[in-house]
Amino acid sequence: MFTTSKKSNRKICSSGFSLIELIVIIAVISILISIAVPTYLSFAEKIKEKACRNNCFQLEKRYEADLLLENAQHSQDRFLNFLYDYGEDICPSGGQVMYLNGQVHCNAHPIEDVGGSDGESGGVPVL
Ligand SMILES: [Zn+2]
């Protein structure tokens, strides 16, 4: 009684995407990737910088505690020996650390002036 032609249903279902639709999808995906990859890379670099600063801060406090416990003065050789005994990678980007003016600095992630007058430090970031 209700006979439908299976041939016409197969023809509709097997049509798939047209070439134009595929090109549009590939273009949209490439645009999304071109936005996402630089964002991810800058985010990963910020995470490495924060990890480096945290490691430098911890190293600085441990070195100062070591100086106080042994009642010794700072010298470059003493810091290098302490750094060798510390035995951890301080900078995830492979920077060299040094102790200057009571602070541990990394040459790959220099500390910017916190009280700068450029208005970029602190506060709400501007888009
Ligand atoms: Zn670093």
C-alpha cells in the first residue's frame, strides 16, 4: 500500500557535503587555529615566566636562610655552590640565574620595574 522508493532515499542520504561547504569548513577551522595557537603559545610562555619567578624567589629565600644559618657573607662562588647543591632547574626556559643586590635574577626572564610610570604595571589590563 505505502510503497516508497528506496532508490530516492539513498540518493538524498549519500549526497554528503559539497565542495564549497568543505572549503568553508576548512577555512573556518584554519581561522580558529590561527587564533588559538598564538594565544596558547603566549599563555605557555607566561606560565614559564611565573614558574621561573617563583623558583627564583624560593631559591633567594633558601640562600638567604643558608647565609644566616652559617653566618656567612655572599660571594659568587658560595652562590654557585649553593645553586649546584640546590639541584633543581630554576628556569623552565633554560635561563641562567644570578644573585645580584639581594635578589635572584634570571637572564631569560628579567624583572620589569614594578613601579614604572608606563601605566601597564598593576591595575586592569586594557584590550
Ligand atoms: Zn627564567
